Amino acid sequence: FVPVAGTQLDMSLVFRDETGKSAPLAAFLDSRPAFLLFGYDRCPGLCGVAEVGLAEAAAKTGLDAGRYRIVFASIDPGEQPEDARAARRKLADALPAA
């Protein structure tokens, strides 16, 4: 993976959410700008640290959280929606109450 400045992500790429629903990425973003972070839901290392860091940094911007999306996308094809749900709960537990 080599990011290239100015490259646009194909919004028709199909993603699956923590409920198992599949849809084009554009449907999940609902025309809002987004932060997209790739990693693993069952990551034993830095993925959780990166997620918490991104969530904390986004909160510090002062932007209305309803105006953007943060998407964490697993790059492990073996992970399932239940892995995403567990990772989401773990992240919520790690963040201070809003």
C-alpha cells in the first residue's frame, strides 16, 4: 500500500459494516467527508492505538461529529461482522465519555 497524494478512492467499492450489510462506500458516508483508516479488527498491536488517536484528534478539531464520518476498514478477509462489533465496543470503552 503506497498512498499517493490527490488520489481519489472509488466510492463504488463495496464495503460491509458491523451488521453484515454490504453497500458501496458512498452509501456509508452519506455525502460527508471521511477519515478512512485501514487495519485489523483482531489486531493485537497498533490498530487500536491508531483508532483511539484518530478519534481523539477528530474530537479536538471542534468540528461537529455529525458532519463527517470515521471509517475503520479491516483488510483481513477472514474477519467477520462480529469481529467489527467487538472492535467497536472495545474502542468505545477506551474513549472518554462525550
